[in-house]
Amino acid sequence: MGSTVTTANTVGKTWDGGNEPLGASYGKLMMWFFIVSDALTFSGFLAAYGFSRFKFIETWPLADEVFTHFPFMHGVAAPMYYVALMTFILIFSSVTMVLAVDAGHHMKQGKVAFYMFLTIIGGLIFVGSQAWEWKNFIHGEYGAIETKGGSILQFVDATGKRVALEEFADTSIPKEREQLTRGKGKWFMEESSLPTYSVEQVQAGFKSHPDLLIRTEVINSATTLATVKGLNKNPALNHTKRKFILSREESEARLAQAKIVVEGANLQHNEYGSKLFADFFFFITGFHGFHVFSGVIINIIIFINVLLGTYEKRRTYEMVEKVGLYWHFVDLVWVFVFTFFYLV
């Protein structure tokens, strides 16, 4: 019985167990393995987000109405402006990382340190911006009502402009109860803070303001386009997600089904729409933010080593190149996250 022998000539340029498979060092190869596996993880998360959005599209929030804040411009509607600025800063940090890697190839320690420093600053600004965005998303801006069926009711005036609960809620009516804390109950009995206003206060305030209406979000069809206020009656808009404003009578009927007052967003409630949006937003952007923060920490370590001349002594800046691969991956992932959450 014969045996087959594979010679070196049949192997050709394929890796045969040498120190640098496929022409890449061990460190680079392991970084690429990590990037591929992490890319699959993010792909799974974003795919789940896409399926959920398609299933609950009637109540899915509109990004232009959620992310409207801009630092030091309180009360000024700037939809998506700050998110666009965050994205630009992160992408620009990827450019500075490329320049740092290129400077390393030319063994220019000063330039490597300078561009690494700019990359770290860009990452810190992005992480801080995400924290600020989370704060606004959690705190909310207008408030809404959640019905017994789980629908979110938002309040608008006759022109369709959003109206905050604080502008019409009747505070002369006392709240139905106080927040349950361990000091007011048994040691294991505690709950999160109660909304600023009760359902009764909102209902009473709505009745005393006849100019107010309730808005929901639905999938438009040819039979509902005529009842939607302020929309183009073009049939081409059929089956698109649009704002739907109820009549005064319908608004009162829906408000009678109110269950709780919702302010901001958390893992249980979301004043902007489906709570799944908040769940995915916190999880996916938080997961990405953790990657960026980790990258900033690694960049700081590499930056210190550059200042100490560690890589000059080694006569190679490969560590800068490896952390650069990770940083470019983080930037690329944000492009997809940005597209899914803010643009689509």
C-alpha cells in the first residue's frame, strides 16, 4: 500500500509552518483573527436590530426626533448635527492613526507621538460625546403616555409641534402615591423614581387645553393618508412610516387608556416609541463605546512607550501598526452603527 509524500515544491507559497504565515507576524495575525470574530459579533447584533425594527416599525422611533440636542444649545432643535460631528471626529482620528503608522515606518518618533496624541484626543471626545448623548436619551425631553396596550402617546399642538408634559400637566392635582423606598416599606421593597407627573395630572391638563392633540406613528396606507395632517397626499408615500395625529375625540379616547407616564428612555420604557429601540441602542452603542474606550487605553499605553523610546530601541513600530488595525476596525463598525441607528 503506497503512501503520498508532499514535497516542498507542491506547497509553493502557502504557509508551511514558518514564523510568519502569509507574510504576517504572529501579532498581526492574531489581531486579524480578533477583528474577524468581533466583526461577526457586531453583525449579529445589527442583524437582530434590523429584524426587530422591521417587525415593530409602526412604533419605531424616528432618529430625527430623538437625537436633536447639541451642547450649549438647549431648546434648539438640531437633528443629527451632533451625531454627525461625533462621526467626523472618530473618522478623523482614524486618519491621524494612519499618519502615526506611516511615521512609524519612517522611524520618526516625534511625529508618531504627535499623531498618536491626536488620535487619543479624538477617541476621548467621542466617548464623552456618547456619554452626553446617553444622558439626554435617558432623561428625555417631552415625556409621553404609555397605554395599557403598550402604545406610546405623544402630545402636539395644532401645528404638529411636540409639547412637553410640563407645559400643560395640571400640578394642582396631587399625585396618587409616593415613591416606594426602603425607608417607607420593608427592606426588600424599593422602586425607581416616579415620573414628575401622574397620569391623572396629564389627563386633567389635556382636558383643559383643547388645542392639544395626540400623535402616534403608524404605517400609512391609501385609506389613512387622507386623515394624516400636514402630509403630501401623493400615493407614492403609501406604506411609509409617517406621523399620525389623532383628532381631538380620538385623542381623548386614547388618553383614557393611559397606564403610566414615561419620561426619557430606559430598558423598560421609551417615550420615543418601542422600548426595543432603547434596548438595542444602549446595548450596541454601549458595546461599541466599550471598544472605543478600550482602544483609547491601549493607545495611551502605546503613546507612553513611544515617548519612552521603546520602539526606537526595537527599531520597529509594529505595535503602533497593530493597535492601528484595531482602531480602524472600531471606526468602521461605527459607520455601520451610525447607518443603522441614525440614517436608515
